[in-house]
Amino acid sequence: MRLNKYIAHSGICSRRKAGDLVKNGFIKVNGKIEKDPSIMVTDTDKVEYMGKVVKAVKDNIYLLLNKPKNIITTMEDERGRKTVWDIVQSKVKTKIYPVGRLDRNTTGLLLMTNDGDLIQKLSHPSSKVKKIYEVILDKTLEEEHIEAIDKGIQLEDGLAEVDVITYIPELPPNHIGVQLHSGKNRIIRRIFESLGYEVIRLDRVYFAGLTKKDLPRGWSRFLSSKEVIMLKHFS
């Protein structure tokens, strides 16, 4: 197994960060500092991080969380705020990491796993992972603004595009459904703010084929083998 993958599978961090740890000299292999993330290691090699031996976890964990509001999408927070890891750590024996991010005030589906390959795959822009959000605005969304968003909104970091935007049937016209695959930071909030709206509530209801069915807010569940296979073959 490649060294960066081995470290990621040990539960220390994501695969991308594992590569940085190696390049910056934090990893020893058989007693010597190793700075090449691509070298191959086996279970017979002694891999150390900060003086402690690490071992790759062979059993991957896949957990789906319905994230509540005011929870940070990190493993720890320097300000002592509650994180997604605080919610799920009692259910697992090794660390798992969020796939992507939801900001503090956004609720809904968050996939967490120790499968570094899957994290990398689903996080990469080329995967174009489908995400659906339910949005509640502070006022009615004008039809002209729906058309503008549908065409693409120019923000400070480039053109913001959505796949689908629509009113939610049988709900007031400030309840909006948005489907997109962009991974830009706070993209939905920034789109509406640029047009003079405040997002009162933002809830992710769909992620890469997974839904919130039978998953109350604040609860989590392990994925079925069928769901895991679906994600691994996601394209």
C-alpha cells in the first residue's frame, strides 16, 4: 500500500493531509524519516507518526449523519465548539472523517468514513457529486431571480452555477429546492445574498444517491453494503 494511503487508513487524517505529513517529515518508516508519499509499505514495516506506531485499518466504516445546526464539520475545534466527531465518536472504534463540508448553520446529510480512496473520489470536482438542498429565504424569491440563478450568478470567485432551482410545491414561495454539484464554499448562501436575500434555513436532503429517509436530525446510521457499492461505483 502507498505510504499516504496507509497513513490515511490508520485513522490519523485524510489521504491528502497524509501526503503533507510525509512531505513535511512527520513520518518515519523503519526508524527513518520518509518524505516520499508514494513508496510502498506493508504490515511488516514500522510506520511512526509523532513517535507512535500507526497501523492501517483494514475494515472501512461508512456512516451517514443528519447534521444538526450549530455543529462544526471538523474533527476538533480550537474554540471548544461541538463538532461532528463529538456526535459520532461513541459509535465507532476508529476515527472517521467527513466527506466535504457543511457550514455551521447548515443542516442535513454528511457522509463520514475512514475510506481515504472514497473521500478523495467524492471530494474531487470531476466526480460532480449530486447534492440537493431545501432552502428557506427571508422573503419570496422573485421569478426573475430564479431565472438569473438558473443562468449562473457571477460571484467574487467566478461564475456560480446550479443544476436545478425551483419552488417547492405546496409550500410558500420562499421555500426553494436547489440541486448542484459545485463544491465551492458557502455557494448557496452567497448566491442568494448577492441578490438581496437572507438564507434562514439550509438543509441538505440528498448526497450522492443517499437521502434522509428514516434518519432524524442529529442521528446517524451505518451504510448498507448496497449503498457502499453504489458509492464506490459512483460516477
